[in-house]
Amino acid sequence: MSLNPKFITAEEAAALIEDGSSVMLSGFVGCGSALQVIDALSKTDVKGLRLIMNDSSKLNGPDGDEYYSWAKLIHNGQVDGYLGSHLGTNPEAQKMQAAGELNVDLVPQGSLAEMIRAGGYGLGCVVTPTGVDTLVEDSPFCLGRLEVEGKTYLMMKPVTADWAIVKGAKVDKLGNVWYKGTGRNFAPYMAAAAKHVIVEAVEVVEVGEILPEDVVTPGILVDYIVEVKK
């Protein structure tokens, strides 16, 4: 939590992440992710990362790279495992999981979003009917069943992390963030649930240029801002 976020480069941001860190990455199959910070992180020697993200991204993306977004981290062997919702878009990650080289905990996508929100808001658990009588009940993130008025629910653990690395469309110089469209995805919840927050900003604007009602992540949650290199 910061009252005065620091402007740093993608390389400086990557250097902050230590071996074994838990890191939340916003985005969906890599789209809407902090591509430049993630790319810089893939060029470091950091290892043993425990990631919280929606998926394993894909082998090729719109940026033309051979591995898209956090798929680079998985390919490099920098990731010990991740908590997410699916694995199917990355054949390499599937093979690594089958070979015991990548530990993957899968939970329903809506549950994942709520578990992160609960972590940021200090809630004890998420109560949801999703996953009852399925393999979700065997997840280490499932605390068990709860019966309410004759209906069965699962209690899912709240999730927090050491770091959140998110992407903002507009970020002012105090760190207030506006997300454009579906680029918002998990980012607001992740920014609330992590000890330290790095925002990759597509555009940095002056304080006041983002209307108060358009601020989604308040600057007090943001520690570092990385302005995207055009």
C-alpha cells in the first residue's frame, strides 16, 4: 500500500520478484496482461514462482512471440505451479503437468474470481454451489461443504499473493487506475489481494484526468507504475 507510487521500468519491476514468490497476473489467455513486465521477468533467473492467473496462455499470440505472455514463464521452467481455471490453450503446459513438472490447481473461473476478491476484502471463505459433487471438492482450496436451507454449497479458501502484476488502460500519477472493457477482468480483485502491486500503464495521465467515478483501482493500492514502451 502506497501513497506515492514509484515509476520504474519493466526490468526494474521484474527484478523485484524473488524466487518462490506468489504472483497474481491479470489477463485472459494472456490478453490484457502486463506483457512488458512479464517479458522482462522471463529474461531473469527467478524461479519457483507460484502464479495465480486464469489460464496457461498459449504458445503464439498477437505480439508475434513464440510464447505469449506468461507462457514464456512456464516454458522457461520458472513456474513451480499455478492456481487457475483451465489448461487447454497451452499444449506444452499440459505435457508438463502430465510429466509432473508443473503443479496445477484448477477451480471454476467464477470461484477463482470470488476467491481472489475474498482475499482482498478479508472474507473468511467463498460459499458457492459451483463444483458440488465434482473433483473441485478434492481441491486443497476447498474447505468442505456447507448446508444452507437444504441446499449444498462448497466453502472455497480466500486467495492472496505477494505480488499482483496488472495492466491498466489509463493510470494517473498517483496510481489511480482505469481499465478498458474486458481488459479489466481479474485486475481489480488482484490489486486488492496482493501485498505489493505493479501496474503496467498503457497511458499515464495527470491527476484529475480520470474521473473519480471511473477509478476502479485506487492509487493507495499501487506501489509501482511501469509505463508501456510504445
